[in-house]
Amino acid sequence: MLIRSKNSVLILVDFQERLVPAIDNGAAAVEKACLLLKVARRLSVPLLITEQYPKGLGPTARVLRDLAPEVSPIEKITFSAMQEGAFVQALRDSGRQQVVIAGMETHVCLFQTAMDIHASGYDVFLVRDACGSRRPEDKETAIERLAGRGATTCTAEMVFFEWLQRAATPVFRELLPLVK
């Protein structure tokens, strides 16, 4: 199944200022999340952002906040965002069936959120190069488990091209520099 912008919601899980530096290749994951966010904004893909205990881990990384200043992150203390009523309602309100998800601590909050989203009947697309954990083996194990339970793994560039669907359009020419 291809990822379609008109049927997708982008979820960014816990890309927080105090957490990102502790993540293996955290800066690279944030860079890929920025790519996803820029394309999502241009193609009117709804965006949900979560923050795990922001009092302790800080707000969402500034670079992401600056790209979507009007989006209020959903605070959570549960590992799965699906345990937070505001998140569940926002996901339902998106009206979308495909969930493109990326984030920090792939093996904890991202993993549990993605598993619960999938169990709720959504198609889950895990953007592996826009995810991270402190230890690479935790990230890879989480990705394997999610794929084994029905989530589809992909990369940010795959999402980019699947959302755009075709070349030689004004939007494609506008956004192409993001992946060059």
C-alpha cells in the first residue's frame, strides 16, 4: 500500500530538546523529521506532536516548533500517546486512516504509541530514519517488532515521493530541493 497525503496524518513523538542530544544520531532524525514536516505542511497533511513529561524533558526541539508554530503539542506522561484522551481525539478528528510516525525513544514511547495505533485499526508507517533511541539495538529491535506486528517501515524520502505521487508538477519542483 502506498502512502497518500490525502489519507495521512503525521505524528512526531517526543522530539524534545533535552532528549535529542542523548539519542544515537538524534540530530539526523530531527533533520528527517523536518523534511517530513515541511512536506506535510505544503500538502496539508495534519500534524500531531507529543511531548513526554515536558517539565523534565523540555519542549519540542526549536527547529520543529519553528516549522509549525500554531501546533500545540499534546503533553503526556503515559508512554503510549493512545492512553491520552486529547491525542486519541485529535487522531480521530484528523479523519485520516494512514499514520506516518517518527520520534524519539523508538523502543519506548514511539513503539507503544505505534502498536496501540495499529491495534486501533490504522495503517502505521514507521519512518525509520526519523526515529531514534539512545542505543541503536533498542531502535532496531523496536522496528523489527513493529514490522512483525503489521507496521510498514519506510524512510522519509519514501514518504516524500509517495505523498507527491508525480514529478513535473509545480509542487514537486518546489519541494524537490528538500531531498537533493
